[in-house]
Amino acid sequence: MYTIKRAAEQLGVSESTLRAWERRYGVGATQRTESGYRLYDGRDLHALGLMRALIDDGWPAQAAADEMRRRMASEAPRPTTVEPDGADTDATAALIRTAAALDAPALGALLDRQFGSASFEAVADRWLLPALHALGAAWKAQHVSVAGEHMVAHAITRRLAAAYDAAGDNPMGPRLLIGLPPGARHELGLLAFATAARRAGLSTVYLGADVPTAEWITAATTGAFGEVACAVLAAPTEADGGSVREVAEALRAARPDLLVAVGGSAQESAPPWCLKLGHHVGPGAALLAGRLAPGRPA
């Protein structure tokens, strides 16, 4: 569950906008605390992400709310329940312990439990990506060795790759190129996003880490991957901001019609005309799916 502050951060809108949408159009949080505070679950964020995408594409707010309801009604609800925050904290501590002890069997059992506890998007956003940040901090503090950090990273890479393959591609969906700019190598968050994008009905071509600018242009312009509707980059660190800007500007020059979307911790370093995906893979994939939906206004 998410507070209104966290929901606004993920969706890239203000808290006052969320309150206005709820007051004027009946769109918003489906639950409240005993004190009356709004609580948003994954499906709420999915719906609001669709509404934001429609508004960004020029739909009047009331029409966007009606269209969002129509689309949500045609979708089967997805499970979004995850362990409470205390359990997530315990699982993160367990992840760090397995890394410190180089305990591969315990790591495998932990990942089995976590990925079996909720939807892929909920696990990625609520536990996996924050846990990886905590693991990085433990490595910097020398509580975890390089070998332990690499053991966890490779195990999670295998899990995400399996989830990506299991999601299956949708050849009829809008096609995305997904990768990192030159010099960027932290790709676990991007692979999680690529998986969520497939689960949202998009067709994805995963280019991976450290993709040279010239290769981005080739992939977007030669037709080797068919008709590409969007290029998705990530800026995992501040140091990646310059290369993200370089690739984005080169893509715009080569394909002015191409949507360029950017995620990652340093996504605000991208040019202002890029679509910012927020900091969570589930709402980000929903936002992009709504933006690329067939029949949207020009």
C-alpha cells in the first residue's frame, strides 16, 4: 500500500492533483486508514497511470477518467498484496546475511519465497529494488564482500531473466527498445522494468547494458526490429546523466517521431521533452502502456 505522497512520486504528479482527480472525477484511492488517510494499492496506481497518460496525450480530464474506467473494467484484477513493511525489512536483512555468508541455497530459498508472495511488480517495487540498494550500502560498509554482492546480483539476474522470458512478447503491441546508455552497467532495475512492460502488453527488445549511441540509432532506424514506437533508457546513477542526454538527443535527431522514455534514479537529468517513468517499475510500465495505447489522440 502507498500513501498519497508515495503515489504522487511514482506517478509524477502532485498530491493536490491526485486529490483533485478524486474530488472531481471519482478516481483515486480505494482504501483509507482509520484516521482517514488515503491508501493506494497497485491497481489504483495502474489506473491513475493510465489516466495521466491519457491526459498527457490531450484527453480532457473527464474523458480520460471515463476511458480509464472502461479499460480497467476490461482487465482482470491483478494480485497486489505483499508482505507488510516489517516482513520486507526482515527479508532485506536476510538477503544481506546470505550475501555475507555466501549461502547460495539460503539465497535461492529466500528468492523463492519473495517472488511467490505477490505479483512481480509488487515484489520488484516494494522489496527487490530497495533491497538491492541496501545490499549496495552493506557492500560499501564492507559488511558484504565483492563475492557475496556478485553472488546475489547474478542470482537475481537469472530470476529476472526467467520472469522476462515467462512474460512472453506481444508481437501486436507497441515495440520498445530497452537498454542503458554507453558506460552504464547497473541493469537489474531496467530488466525488472522490461519484464513489467511485457506484462503490460508491450513488445520489448532488450538491448542490455552499455549500448553505444551509434547502436541505439541503428536499432531505431534500420527496421531490424520492426516498427519501433519508443526507446526506453535508464540513468541508474548521476554519472549516467550525460550519456543519457547524448543518446536521447541523437535519437531525436534521427527519429523525431520516436518517443524517448527515461527511468532510473537520475532520470531528471534527461532532456525535458523525454517521458519520465518515475521510480517504480509497475506504475512506470502502466504509464508507458497507456501512452502508447492504440487509438489515443494524436
